[in-house]
Amino acid sequence: MPIRHSRCRLAFVLALSACGLALPLAVPQATQNAWAQGTATWHTSISANPTSLFPLTNTDGEARPVTNMLFENLLDRHWDTYEWMPALAKEWEISKDGKAFTFTLDPRAKFWDGTPVTAEDVKFSFDIIFMDGVFTASQKPYYEQIEKVEILAKDKIRFHAKSVYYQNFDVVASLTVYQKKHYSKLYAKDHSLTKAEVTKDPMGTSPWRLEKWDDNQQIILKRDENYWDKDTLVKRGEWNWARYHFKIIPDDSVEFETFRKGELTMLPLTPKQWALQSNTPEFGTRITKVQATNKLAKGYNYVAWNSLNPVLANRDVRWALSHLMRLEEWIKKLDYGLSEPALGPVSPKMEENDPSLKPVPFSLKEARARLAKAGWTKPDKDGVLIKDGKRLELTIIYPVQAKETYEPRFADFKQQAAKVGVSILLKPVEWTSFTKLIDDKKFDAAALAWGRAIDGDFKQIWHSASANNSGSNFISYTNPEVDALIDEHRRTMDRAGRVALARKIQKLVYEDQPYTFMTEGRFSLYAHQKTVTKERDTYNYGIGSQFWKSAAK
């Protein structure tokens, strides 16, 4: 389930098929640290104050690192094999027809207030996705195939699917569980469950509790010494920290300087930070930087063209705009060769990629031809093309937190666009205002980033059904052929069949250019203080910082 832009942190859900009963899985080398011996604080940052701490309705990337630590799912994924493994549920079964999924809860599982996690809580956690007023448009496409949730016992629950969908088991296995008693009361106060004043009082089951939230300054999580599954985490060597301190730092350069001074434990790096800014004496002496390669699906950044704007509803105009972006130049000069062109919803590294597709080349000639085809041929006195009395003038909005990343690119794009008679205005916007403009669809173009999923579902972003009610198709992209292929893709259980359909979807979306697909990372780039120790630079499906320990004496 893709998440909107969060500086370098692109959230993702990897959807691989898995089923069966819990199996023993390899864990990192056993730690010698007892749970109580981890007394250090992990210092990290987010670039904006979260709008809430209720993950179901908060899809911005700033809240996700925090909420991921406050709540737990029925099952978890293994960091190296990506097989399902127990979490709140200790066992699970899939019916022979693949349409019924039964989970048995761990009898030890409990919420922070000491009450047990029950099947009632699990059912409520599903039901709330569809409750009136709760803004879960980005979640509904994944859960809409579940027609019935049946409580079999206090600790046993069964989900029934009404039709075949290749991710049915995956989405119920990854269901986040909320306490019915607590969140029913919050729902009564605020039927949207989006307001910070309502969701500042989370009730989870995780090893971490909210200790402090100072708006626009910091969020501090404190380890729960009474966590119900403490022994498992100790055995794995996970979470060797007493506190997690999230500093709210809106500016990338300030964040980097804060890290360089030793005030942040770890920092994901931009290509510029990796190649140009991490050559100071601190790097190599007290800071280690890492270029890691793993199996994670890399996210991509893009400019989305609002099809509700009559000018941008024309495909030739969108293609012209894509021809004006000098991607190869940006990769070389701004990303230092550490990124590559994005080709659409599917990464060039993925099996689903259509190998016939190539990056849109920079070409003033092609841009002019496309604009002329769309009827934009006459310039006004300022050199801006005019048609039916309207100037070809567009505004690109982007999060102010990503200003350092986007502005050099868009300043160049603006110069190239002016050469063919297109006037581009650039407008950095504070995150809360930015998301409101997106949800209200009051914009011409918006720069963002999406995470990708392995074997992911296209419906959330590219199906016309996701264009309403604050869904993730916020540009109102519509292509009936794409809709039909997405529906077929969701019904196809065979992996090879889905790959073939995904290639067709990718090609059609690419041909429509509803976004200008810009670039995606080639590596996972990060740095950390040498006050931490780790077994590996990365695992297959995650960096694995949950296993890191403090090396401080």
C-alpha cells in the first residue's frame, strides 16, 4: 500500500504469497543483552508534525515511522525470507478453496492497559475500515473482497472472501489490530478519527508506548517493560533501546547537520548527501555510511498532472511536459549517478516490467510537436502559448520539506518549458496544506513519491474507482482498458499470469503519461553513528536496524 512522500522514507508493503501454520525461522545471532540492559536512546527524525497517530486514517509518511512502533498486526513478515511469522496470531489456516482464513490469537497478547486481545478487537479493526466518516479510501480496495468476519471463539476468528483476489490472505494477515473499547470511544468523539487531539491517546499492543508528544518539536516513545512478547524479541536480538526519540526537523539541511553533529543515530541519505556532503572528517571516524543492495522494491518520484484541469486532460500536453524534463542530466548532476529513470508503476528491476519501454527522452522538438498537436501554437507577447484566450501556465506544488530535492530539478524544468512557450510556477507548500490541496484536487500538478510493492496491486492508485473520497488516484486518472486489466489482475491467482497483465497495465499507463515518472533509487543509502553495532548492513527485506545495539559503554 503506497504511502505519500516522506523525505527519504518511502513506506511500502511487500505482498508475497504465503500461507500455513507457523514455521521456525532463522533469527540473527543470539544477543547477550538481556532486555533490561538496553538503556540507550535511539535518536531519529521526521520532517513534519503528524496529523494523527491513528495509522488507518493517516497515510502520510511522517506518522508512519511512529505508528509502526505503536501497533501490531495479526502476522509479521520475516526480514530475510519474507515468509509469514506469528505476531498477535500464533497460528493460521487457509481453506482448500482459498476463500476462508482462520487465525488463532496468542493467549498472551494484551493491550497496554492489560486487557487481552480478543477476536472482538480483530473484528472491530476490520469493521472500522468501512465505518461512516472514517477516511480509509486508500485501504478499502484491499479489504473490499472480504464479505464476512466470523468470531469462532474468544481467541479465534475467520475471514470469508466473497471472490477470488490474489492478496486476500495477505491483507487480512497484515491487519493492524485496535482495541475496540478504546477506539469506539474515540470514534464517538470524532467520526473521522483523523484529528490529532483525538488520536494523541493511542492504545496499542507493541513494545513501545507514547511518552511525550510536543507538537512540531518531538515525539518520544518509551519501551514497555511489561510487553507481552518480550521474550521473543530478546531471543531475536530486537529493540535494544529504552527510548525512541523522534525529532521533528522540517528542513533537510538542518536534519543532516543535526545528524553530522551526532544528535541522530541513523539517517537515510539522499544521493547528494551521500556523494557530496558526507566527505567531512566525521565520516569515517565517528560516522559510517552504507550503500546497501537488497530485495526491497524501490519507490519513485513523479509529477502528477491533474486530469480535472482541461489543459492537462490532453495526453499530448502531458507528453510534451514529460519531454521537457532532463532526467538523464538530473541523474548525472543532481543524483550523482545513484538513481535511474522511472518507467511507471513498475520498476525496471521487477519481473513485471515491460522491457520494450524506454525513459521519455528530453526533446524540445517533440514537446513543440505535441503542443501543436494539442492546438497550442500561438504565443502571446510574453512568448507564452495561448489558446482560446487562455495562457499555457501551470503551477507545480510540492512539500516544503522536499524543497532541496525538487527545486533544482523544477528550476531547470521551468527554463526548458519557457523555451517552448509553457509558463511554469513553482510553489512549495507546508505538508498539512499540501495534503488538503491534494485531497480537494485543487492543484495543476503535484510532485510526490510512491513506494512500490513486490507483486503489488494497481487498484489503489490507477483504477478510476480510487479517484473518489480522498482515494489515492488523486489526479482522477481514467482509462477503461486499464480498469479492466486491473480487475483481471486482481482475480488472477497464477503469478505468471499476473506478470503478463502487469506489463500490459504498465504500458498503458506509460502511454497515457498521467504522471511524469522521474527517477528511483538504485541503492539503499544511509549512515549511522559508530556508537551502534550491527550484524549486517542490510537484510533481504529491510535494513534491520531493529537488531542494532548501542556500543556505548
